[in-house]
Amino acid sequence: AAGMFLRLLSDVRWRAANPKWRRMTCCQRSTSSTAEPHPVSLPAQAQVVICGGGIMGTSVAYHLSKMGWKDIVLLEQGRLAAGTTRFCAGIVSTARHVSLELKMANYSNKLYQQLEQETGVQTGYTKTGSISLAQTQDRLISLKRIASSLNVMGIPCEIITPKQVAQLHPLINIHDLVGAMYVPEDALVSSANVSLALATAASRNGVQIHERTSVSHVSVQKGRVTGVETDRGQIQCQYFVNCAGQWAYELGHSGGEPVNIPLHACEHFYLLTHPLKEPLASNLPTIVDPDGRIYIRNWQGGILSGGFEKNPKPLFTEGRNQLEIQNLQEDWDHFEPLLSALLRRMPDLEALQIMQLVNCPESFTPDMRCIMGESPTVRGYFVLAGMNSAGISYGGGAGKYLAEWMVNGYPSENVWPLDLKRFGTLQSSRTFLRHRVMEVMPLMCDLKVPRWDFQTGRQLRTSPLYDRLDAQGARWMEKHGFERVKYFVPPGKDLLDLDQSKTFYKPDWFDIVGSEVKCCKEAVCVIDMSSFTKFEISSTGDQALESLQYLFSNDLDVPVGHVVHTGMLNEKGGYENDCSIARLSKRSFFMISPTDQQVHCWAWLKNRLPDDSNLTMEDVTWKYTALNLIGPRAVDVLSELSYAPITPEHFPSLFCKEMSVGYANGIRVMSITHTGEPGFMLYIPIEYALHVYNEVMNMGQKYGIRNAGYYALRSLRIEKFFAFWGQDLDAFTTPMECGREFQVKLEKGMHFLGQEALLEQKQNGVYKRFTMFILEDHDTDMDLWPWWGEPIFRNGRYVGKTTSSAYSYSLERHVCLGFVQHFDEKTGEELVVTTDFINQGEYEIDIAGQRFQAKAKLYPFSSLFTHRRRKDEVELSGYQRE
Amino acid sequence: AIPVRSSRLPLLSDAMPAPAHLFPLIRNCEISRICSTACYCHHKHLCCLSSHFAHGHFRYAPQKKFAALYRPKENFNHFIHARDYASTPQRFYLTPPQVNSILKANEYSFKVPEFDGKNVSSVLGFDSNQLPANAPIEDRRSAATCLQTRGMLLGVFDGHAGCACAQAVSERLFYYIAVSLLPHETLLEIENAVESGRALLPILQWHKHPNDYFSKEASKLYFNSLRTYWQELIDLNSGETTDVKEALINAFKRLDNDISLEAQVGDPNSFLNYLVLRVAFSGATACVAHVDGVDLHIANTGDSRAMLGVQEEDGSWSAVNLSYDHNAQNEHEVERVKMEHPKSEEKSLVKQDRLLGLLMPFRAFGDVKFKWSIELQKRVVESGPDQLNDNEYTKFIPPNYHTPPYLTAEPEVIHHKLRPQDKFLVLATDGLWETMHRQDVARIVGEYLTGVHHQQPIAVGGYKVTLGQMHGLLTERRARISSVFEDQNAATHLIRHAVGNNEFGTVDHERLSKMLSLPEELARMYRDDITIIVVQFNSHVIGACQNEEL
């Protein structure tokens, strides 16, 4: 059967006989070419060594060389494009839920389109378009949301009727469809050839490519990459890029310092058939039928069809060598549900003859998003892997972002959702990965609804109060491995089970959260917020203060016992982190950041704090249980438990005191709640957690205390216009853009990171502005709920997207937060956004294609702040992401 | 595909009349015809006789039994006929849960306990189950672990002319075997304990389903017979180590002898007196396995069967017979019977494939009608209770009855050394074997025990297969898999196939539902009692033992 899969699976021989290797040919297996001299010996050193010759490795090499880096070596253990890339189905689809992924796919599509012209290598690029089918109304809503995103990006896309589907594709059975989404510019490529084309272009730019060379070890000295060891010798290098695909996890662990790259392979099957009697046209649209869990594309007159089954088969959990990928078995019994779905979708294919069932492992990540970026522990060690079966769609864009990251220090987009540092060691257990990817792979086709929680790999990190809260009806979600309460189901009340609770409309917990919010406003609630990342930074002299003053934008030289909200900014003034810092003593600080900052913030500070043994930083996250007492009666509960005066005179807002609560001494009490409501955060050494919780609940009874969860917290913070890092704020957002100038002390007497950028913004104005929108004509019971990522329209023109939303029980309206930009009507150029520009517009929010009128506000409703404790300072901070 | 035995009735087609419509017809109109028709027993062990002379006031038994006596083909015609009269034919279907509750009612599983996380026994455990066709069922089963010697005993017993003999054998035989295997010192110890009224060493640990009962009334009687046996063994004290084969043969013969003697001597208690007579006048076959390490002994008397499931190197399954049927199909057996009787009887010995034209198995427990002299039979019946006297069957002397005994309980014993590829043993009464070929039994159990993953994977290779063909094949394979998952018990799984298999060798729910919804009066025409024990072997232990012996 040699030559059978010429285009798709072209078996590529990479000839490198001459040292100035510049040529590639494509030929079939032949017996004559068995003796293959190894090309040039490896160079002794290079600036960059890329491991992996698949689509990712070649794309990174291509973009790095385009950006001017020439001293690059690409190593491939087998042959170029011989791994997953070789077997990949070759569908370039921009229909993505996450807008960053959508951008990557869009860039890839444009790149591949001109690649053949640029390199002379045939890529098989064919613009076919794609049709995503909806068998249910919910699915159609999901597609409409994507369509809204695509449209504002300028990617042609339309929602079409089943009849129109039949006109676009002759074989489809449409009787069970309610609609579809048509993206006419989606394309098909031969992924192996795209990879070869990228390699060709890269090598023309000076990149050296060596096949049959395996990396066995990555050398690290003083936390920096210094070189690699291969089976053909050593190469010294400054940068190492791990593009090893499904072997990236193992490669990450083969270095002097382990780099955790949480991904895991699953078997993935697709079917190839002989041509139809009347061969299918090569420009016939690709069909994606997520409800049937399958995709179908034309392939050499026949079809190629695969899917994402409900019961995936993870493999290589123990780690294996690459050779086994060639010998994976076809498993027809496993494929049966997908075959049934295929024949249901295209009944006329019954008589079509089978050519092969291809078993092509794909790697999946714990959150269904790919992994890129620099290792938090080893500088110069970059990773690009874990494509969740969309490698060819992301390849171009992902390679570009990583190249920018390496060359410029950061990509041109906020890539935090894909950043390797969103994971830590805790997501790297093989068991965890094995279990999680079995959930992730089916999710590829599952309906993506708001507030989805993973069900596997749970209960890893828990508060000491977990069992107590669980017994009281807590429902849990997970953040960075930590179990957090969503809300408490009152006794006797039943909620829908998991599958039925999936909705784009008003959820079944609406009233439950409403009553928790009410209690926060009128009495007092307890929320367990132990998941927050907590660092202690101290020094023998003034080193701690000096270093922090440089790394944070607010003035930290405050009296002992004060709490400061401040951003941790990068050179461009963007938020790398948003935190609260308490000055515990003259020389020690307690820093609280969002849960998923544990790895990123640590790496950021480690890399920037002076290497001084007198300055210590400790991660004390695990040492404290954090209880948030929210509500007007919190002060009463606390004063009864501590016998200490807690009136505003003694304990003003943004203060921190160590005090006793019940029998427990040394509880760190801070007068912040992260919601704008009055109350306190209690940081409790974990062994006292249960005692303090019990005391608080007992004492609180007479004040009407109750448990509450993060959904209530979110509703409270969003109605008060509190931005959260990771959700609303990112490395491309400055304090000036989100109304937090007051948290920046430009004149604090010393230089700090991002200062210049902020000064410039202060003079020239900002190009986007964080804005609050109140939905006006939205019916909470009947209409689709906003989520995040909804396009914002000003006077009918697209100006930005929402970043978070919640129902405000006080306003009895939905509140969306988001950024407004100002594009020139003619050129599309970004202009300065002024207060007037915001205030003088008519706004609409597009939820799955339906637009709702919204009122824009730049400042929160002051009436919502019942107890303003300090006139001059409004507490504005928060940490959770939903 | 399973070859369908010719003797099996075709299933009533679509509209099966409800029994209520059917039986009045037979009762009222056909009795005389049925009685006058030549008898033919569909694979009954004993011809011409009510299988329940236990209830047996002769009037040829309750009407419901007539059906079973009737020639199947004619019977079937009757049903067709009867259907014509049925005014409102009703469909009679069982839902899958109902089917399962019938199939699983008698299932039992035993897992050999582990010590220190290890099972050092060559047996992992066993699954057993029974599906009645007779009411009450005439099959019995037993399983027990020998406590004073090593090894495990498992057996199936197929009764005929009632269940009394099978019941007695299922209660008693293993004790006889265990005692036969005991060393002299242990026998002495036990005897001394009984003598001095001390607690007895436990001999067997039974593994019983709640429905497997022991008769309380007869226990004293049975115990005394057993004690007499071991006392004789003590007196005999050969000093030699006990050979398992010999022990099995001795135990079988001794028990049959005791059954015979007890009936001759009688018992002052009238209930017991009647019981021992019923035991002796009914019969039972026995197929017993003794497993000790790699030594597997099968002792068989009659036409139940033991079969070994062997996994070949390529993963496929094959069957090895570990017993010979003692019936007319076995030439050696026919030869043996003829050898034991004068030449003059040669023609009358085996008629219509039956011993003396009556009995299907050529070896059996009980059945004193084929063992005692005519005088003895007459004497016992006459002095026996009225119930016995009223029963035509007991009075009836087999034709051409000249040189008794014609029947023996002596088993044929086969010894097999277990190998790692020997994965399981199936003991089953003929109810299973007449519906399924042993090769299919081996495959179905093998695939069940190893899980579905071992279903041979499909590879397209160079063949021309269309998507539609592949889809059909996969759907069918999935149906097979789902039927595997339905059962937690290998014996149940086998019964499901035995009763529900269609021509493709897959379980057809509709067929299963029809077969199981047959009223008890009809069931016996379509199937026999089925009793199955599936013993699963521990290949690791067997492999290790083998290596030690090498």
C-alpha cells in the first residue's frame, strides 16, 4: 500500500547529504535508499535548539528565523513531520471558543494560504469552508456565540438553515438538524507538507535541521538552559524549545531540572475510504457534527472521518518510545459509535469501501488549552505542545507567539490562557493527567456552557474545613487544584444533576445565590477563601521594602499594619499580578494574590528579586486557612469573639492586625473583603481553622450568619465594578485603563517597573477603557445570559468584548464588565479612548447574535456602598477568576 | 452458528397463545388420545414414566405432565391446532429485567479467599447456576472445600424419575469422597471424637446457594451410614496412601450401595422410610471434579459432562472433554453392558438408544429397578408404604429383566494435570450440552472470563469491506459484548446463550424472552433442566507448580 496516502501521509525523506543542506525531496518508500549517510555533524553551539520536527517545531523555527534569529538548530528524533503531524487530519478551522485560539487559527490559515507560493513546497492548501452542525437548540446557541466572535474579527461566517446545509454538501442527512454555522474560509492542508514547507523556509533562513537525532538531556546551570545532550553529541545553547508533542512531558523530566509540562496522549481514530463512484470534489466543505462527535472531510475523492469518543483510550502513561506510534492497532469496536454517527449523517456512504482506520495519538492538556511559554523554573527553556488535536489549526499562530515571546520577551497578545505557568507540579501527576484527559477529550465535542467544572482530578487541594462545608450542602468548583465552594444548597432543596444543569439561560441556583447575596448585604456570611496564593517576603534590612517598591506600583512604605492594594506590573505597565500586600513589620510583608498566580508570581518575583541571602521569600499558601466575613454584622461577630474594639476608629479599612479569635491566638485579621462590602479576612494558621470556624458560626448565629460561596462573591464584586486579574485584567492592561490610577504612586520617590509606560499613558491617554455595562432590556428569566467574550457595540460599531458578567441582585439587572476601544471609522486605527467617548455612546451587548441595550458606566453605583469607611479610598481589588 | 438438534422443538412462531387457552383444550379433549399414543420421551432419562412418582398417585400424574410425554412433533401440531381455537391470542413477552431476574435467581459465585493478598490455590473460584425446566427442578449441584485433606470438590447431579436421588447424592457423595481420601489417623481421630461425644473435626466446607438445601430429617440416618463406612475403612487400614482415583470410585460405589441397603432395611420412621425408598427408586447421574493443585480428577457416572477450556497461544479457545457420556452413543459403554450380560440378552439390552429400552444413562445412582432382583423389588414394594404400592412405576418391572444388575454407579475417572493454558472447567448436566457444542461453550466462557478486550480485533487488511458491512459487523459484536456485561456470573452467561442463542450465535432477547416465559407445563418440551458450574483456574499458581515439578 505504499503511496496510498501520498498527500496526506506523505512519507517524507529528508535528504541532507550536503553540508549546506538546502533541499528537500519527497519520495516514497524505496528499498534503494536504505543506506543513508548522516548529514553534517552537529554544531558545538547554537543560540536556540528546538526539539521536535512536527508542525510546532518547524513553525517556531520559521518564525524565529523570520524575526532575525539565525543561529537555530532543529532536532528531530525520527523524520520531519513523522509524528502526530504526519497523521493529522489536516483541517484548518477557525471555529474556536477561546478568542485567543481563534486568532491563532486565523493567522495559521492566512500563513498556510501563501506558504506554497513562499516556499515552492506543495502544501495541498484548499479553501473548502467548514460547516458545524447543530442537532439541538443549545448547540445552535453555542455556534452563534462563536459566529459573533468570528464576525467581529472580520472572519466571514454565517448561521445557516438545514436546507442551506444540503445545498452546500450533497451527502448530508439534514432531518435531525436545527441549524448550522458556515465558515467559508476554513481550509484543508496536508499537515506534513505544511510542516515541510515551514522547515524549508526556515532552512533557507539559516536554520539547521537534523533528523534522527534524539535529545536525551537538557543541561541547566543556575536556573538557565546551557545546552542539550543528544545521541549524536552535545550542543551548547541559550534557549531550548520543547516542541516534542506527546513526548514533551517525558522530555521535560529528562533535564537537570524537571520542567512540568502537563499533557497526556490519547488514541485518536479516523477513517479513510476509497473514492466514491462519483469522487467527491476537493473543495467540498468539511463537516463538523459535534453532537455526533465526528468530523468529515473530503479526501482524495473519498472521505476522511474521525471524532472524539466518549470513552477515550489514554496511552503512553508510563512513557514509551516513539517507535510504538507506528504500530498502534486499529480498533474498530472502539470506533463503532463514531461510524454509526457517520452513517447517520451520510447514509449514502454505506456502500463506500474502507481503506484504513488510522490510529493517531493526540496529546491533551488538563484544561483543553495548549501549552506555551517559558518554564517557571528554568530560564531559556520554552515549551510549545499539547495542542488538543488542533495542532494544524494553531500551528502557525502558536509558533508566531512563541517566537515573539523569545525574541521580544513577550508575545503580541495576552497568552495567559495558554501560559505554561498556569500549571504547576500539582497538575503533573501521571494519574491525574490520565484521568483528566479522559474527561477532556470527549469535551472537545461537548456543549461548552458557562460555569463548567471538571469532574476528574478533583479534591486534590482542600481547605481543612472541606468536610464541614460539604456536609452543609456545599457545591464545589476547582481552581488550580483547590476545591472552592460555589454555593450552599439548603437542606431539602434539590438541584438538577450535572448534565441537566447545563444551560445558557438562568441557572437553577439563581435563588440560592440570591439569598446568600442578601445575607452578605444585610447580616453576615462566611466564605472559605483559602485557595489564595500567599507569600511572605522579609529581609534583615531594608532589602524587602526596596525590592517590592521597585516591583509594585503602589507605595508600600506605609505604616506597619496597613494593607495596600497594588498591581505587579511589567515594563509596559500591564498587570502581571494584582495583589494585596500587608506590612507585617518594618521588614516583612504578607502578599495575597489570586489562586492561579502561585507559579507565575513566584517565578516573576524569583527572577527579579536580588540574589541576596538576607532577603527571603516563602510560599505560605498551605499554612493559612482564609475566612472572609462579609456583611454589616461581621464587626459584631468579630468583636464578640476577640474582646477587642473593632470600631472603625480602632480598625479602619485596609488594616491588618494579629489578634485572638475564640481561644486561638495569632489570627491575622484584615479589614478587606474583596467585594466592597464591609467585613474582614481572617488568615488562620490551619490547625486553628476548625476552631475559629466553629466559633464564628456559633457566635454568628444571633446575627443571622450563614455560609456563602464564590458565586455570591462574584455577583457582589461585579456589581461594584471590581476587576479581577486573569478574568478582566492581564499583562496587556494597565491601571490607567481600568480606573485604578489611585493604586499607582508615580511620585513615590523611586523608580518602579512600568513607571515610564504609565507616565506616558497619563500624558497621552489610554487606548482602551474598562467599562461597566448594565443590560437594559434583558429578561433574566427568558433571555440568554451573558458569560464573557460577548462583543460590545457602540452606536452599532464593534468596540470591544466583555470580560466577565454577573447578575446583580441589588440592581436586579445583569452587569457586564469589558473593555471599550476606539477604532477610527475609516482606517480602523486605534484611537485614544476618552471619558466622553465612553459616556456619549449607545451601547449594545451581543449575546449569541442577539443584541441587548446596555448602559455604560465608568464608576460604580455609589449607592451600593453602604458603609464607606474611609472617604478618600475606595477599596478596589479582588482576586478570583471564574 | 450452533447446530440445532433435531429433537428440539421449533419455537412457537409469533403469536403464542396464552397457556390458559391452551391447557383446557388438552385437558378436556385430548387426554384419551394422549394416553393411547405411543410414548416418546424427549431426552428424558427414563421413558414412559411420570417423572414425579413422588407425587405419584398413578393416574399418569397431573395433566400438566402429559405434554412432556408426548411426541414433540405431534405435540407441536396440537399447539397449532389449539391456537386455532384460541379466541384471543396474547403475546407473552418478558422485559430484559424480568429475564435477568429469572436467569439470576439461582446464580452463585465463590471466590477462593486470599491470604496475604495471594491466592495459593490453583482454583480462583467458581460460578454456578441452574435453570429449571421441570417443576420442581431435578438437577442438583454441590461444591465444597475439603478441610482435612487438600482439594476442592464440585459436582453436578441430574436426577430422573424425581429429584430424591439427586438430592441425596448431592448431600452425601462429597462426604463419602472426603472420607475415602482421609488418612488413617484422621479417621481414627474422627471416630474417637464421635465415640466420646466430642466435637467432630469439620470435614467439608460447603459453598451453597440458599436454594441448595440439605434434608434435616435424614441427616442422622445418613451420618450413621457414613460412620459405618469409615469404621470399615479404619478396620481395613491398608496403610497405603490414598489414591484419589480409587477413593472416588470407592466413594461412588459405597454411596450407591448404602442407598440400596437403606431402602432394603427400611426405617421405623414412616417419613424416612418413604424417603429412602424414593431415593432408591429414583435415579441420578453425577459428574464430580476434584481439584488439588495441578491434579484434576473427574469422576463421571452418566451423561453429564466435564469440559476443560483451553486458551491457545493465539488467544483462541478450544475445548477438551474430561469425561465420557455413559449412554447409547458411547460404543465402549454399549460394549461394556453387553459384556456383563449373557449373549441371549444382547438384543434386548439396548433398545431405542436406551438401557432395556427405558433408561438413557447407562450408569446412575439409585434406580434399584435396574439393579435389584425381581424378588427383592417385589418384596420391598409390598412391604413398603401405601404410597409406594399405589405407584404403577415402582411395581412395573423392566422388560427382559433376567440378569440384574443392569446398572452401576461406578464412575469412570479421568486424571488431568493442569497446565497454565487450562483456564477453566465447565461441569454441566446434559441440558446444556444438547443445546450447545462444547467448542462454543469454550469460546463463550473464555471470552466472558477474559473480558471483551480479547474478542478478536477486526482488521480490514486488504479485504474489500464497505462502511455498511463494517457497521453491521460492529453492531453485532457490540450486542455480544453488552450481553457479557449483563452477567456477573459465567454460568448465567452460558445459560443466557444456551437458551437465547439465535442462528448467529448471539443472544436474541426476543427468543430468550419466549423461552423463559413458557409456562412450566411447556418448558420441559423445549429444554431440559440446566445446571452449570464454571471453575476458573489460577494460571499463575499452576505455572508455578509446574515449574516446581520440573
